[in-house]
Amino acid sequence: DLESLEERRIKKDLKMYYKIIHDLIALDKNLFFSFSNNLFTRGHNCRITVPVGSCKFMNSFSNRVVNIWNMLPYETVNATYLASLSSKQFQP
């Protein structure tokens, strides 16, 4: 019943996205992410836009799990504490 390496990496990336977006780490979120300006989209208020351009950076940290992040429920993305999130909420 062990998780695959890919699943563990996705969960770690999503947790790091959470920490950067909610300023829990001293990194400028605008250096990593471009947020959607459309407030009328479905989902949560921290939607990240997928960059358009060369495939050169598609596997970089800021692009690896953008689509998965955007599919997370509002409650998960806007949780008060990271420790309050169960690992099942970060399921890809």
C-alpha cells in the first residue's frame, strides 16, 4: 500500500505551492506563479495561469503541477493551516 514516487513528488510540490502562495516561506510568489485575473472562474481564488511558450520550462517547479493545483477544491487551497490538511486532500 505504498504510494508511488510520482504521487509523493506531486504531493510535495502541491504543499510547496501552498506554502509559497500563502507566504509561509520567504519567497516572492510572483516570481514563480502568474495568477488568473478572472474572478468568475470555477474553483478557488488562487488559480494559476498555465504559461504559454517554449517547452523548455514545462518540467520546472512552477509548471509541474499547475493543472492539479487548479483542480483542488476551495477548502484545500484556502485551509487555515497546512498541518490541518490530510494527505488525501492533495490526491492528484
